[in-house]
Amino acid sequence: MLKKHLLLLLALLGGVGGFVLRSWQLQSAFEPYTGLPISGAPSTIAISLFSLVMAALLALLCYRGRSAEATYDQEQSNRSFLVLLVTCLAGGATAVAAFGFFQKGTLMQQIQGSSPLLIYLFALLTLGSAGAFLLIAFRRYQQKPQLNSLALLLPSFSGCLWLMVSYQRLAGDPFVTDYIFQLFAIMSGMLAHYFIASHSFQTQRSTAICATSGLAIYFSLTALAYAPFTADGFLCMAQVLYFAATLWLLSRQDPSLQPMNDNASAETTSAGEVQYHPLKEENP
């Protein structure tokens, strides 16, 4: 449990450090008039090394060996007011981002004369993701089971389109240092949402959730240095809030909780250990 507390703290503090280094890079690593990157800029080297160290530390803290994992509902059973508030704030930030992308689509349609269907579709999915976050918070408040919930998978689909929209907009930029941290934030967030959803479908994913959520928090905070109050910035804020709440719930998990196993029968020994034996096939 201590490792999971340290994981959330490390992701947040590392994200703040990444934000500072990214701000330094944006101010000093590019030519002021041409926008060309300066070769060998100290800020670029510093943030690159810092990101590698952060990834290694997060991976180290996420390692859990062969210990038992709880089910999704056991991990999410904490009805903390702070967790509910942070999840609702993530939904609100996502809704603001959705309206921002609707405005971008309208502006592109006025300038180009053609309807940007991909951006409109992404805005609709983003609005659906905002509703999904609010639904997740409401179900947590009611302490209703969320197993096999498609609401948990919707943000992952939205992340796929976010990656496509961002790449479509930024692919013309020949300098990868301009947007690489935003792409890392999108990819890690998309994977984290997928692992959270698959965990709710009774697949043991706690380690993967911890790793991808920590990376999503770090890269999202780092990417905020570029344009914090844009539609992309609000989505990054939403990722930080939602995955911070997720890691907090995981850190509050009772280690005595044991996972359910549909394909095995549990037998408790005198030492208090739980052994699982595969069900025997019945003879025809």
C-alpha cells in the first residue's frame, strides 16, 4: 500500500517538475523568430533525462510480484467525498474540452469550407466521456457495482480519436519536440482507460493500471506547459484528476481482500492461505 501512495505522490511531483522543465524548454530551446529547435539545448537534454528517470521510477513502484489482486469493485468501494469531487471535476473539464473542439470544428468549417467530421465525432465522444465520468462518480456514491461497465471503456475510444485528431493537426510540424509530450500523454491515458475497463471485466490489471495512470499524470502535467487553457489542455487536466483519483483508490485498497475467480474453487488452509484448484471436468 505504501508503494501505491508513493506512486501517486511521485507522479504528481514528477509532473510538476516536468511542467517546469517543459516551460524552460519552450522558452529556451527554440529560435525566437524561426521556431527552429536549438541543437543540444540544455533544457531539451534535461527534460529527456528527467522523463526517462520518471518512467523507470514509476515502473519500479508498480512492480507488485505475485501478490493477490482485488476485483474492480473492491478497489473502487471507497465512497470518499474527495474522490467523488475530483471525478466530477474531471467530467467537467472533459465537457469544457468537448465544447472547445466543437468550436474548433466550426472555425475550420468556416475557413476551409468543408465539414471536419473527425473533429465533430471526437467532440461528441468527448462529451460522452464527460457523462461517463459523472456516471462513474454517481455509481460510486450509490455504491453500485460497476463490473462490465461500458462507461469505463468510452474514454479509451475517445482517446483513440484524440490521438488521430492531434496527429492530423501536428503532423505537418517537422519538429517532434513541439508536441511529443502531448502524444505521450494521450497514448498513456488511452491505455490506462483501457486497462481500467478491462479490470472491470474481471481481468486482473492493477499493475498495468498503476503504470499507465502514473505515466498519464506525469505526461499530462508536462504537456500543460504548452497551452493549458485550450481544449487539449482541459483534456490533460481531466486525465490528471481522474487518474489521480484512481491511484488514490488503489492506494486505499485493503490488502486482505482476495479476488474472485470464476474458473477456480478456493480452499482455505489452516495457515490462512488461499489455494485455488481448477474445476474438474465432469464425465459425460
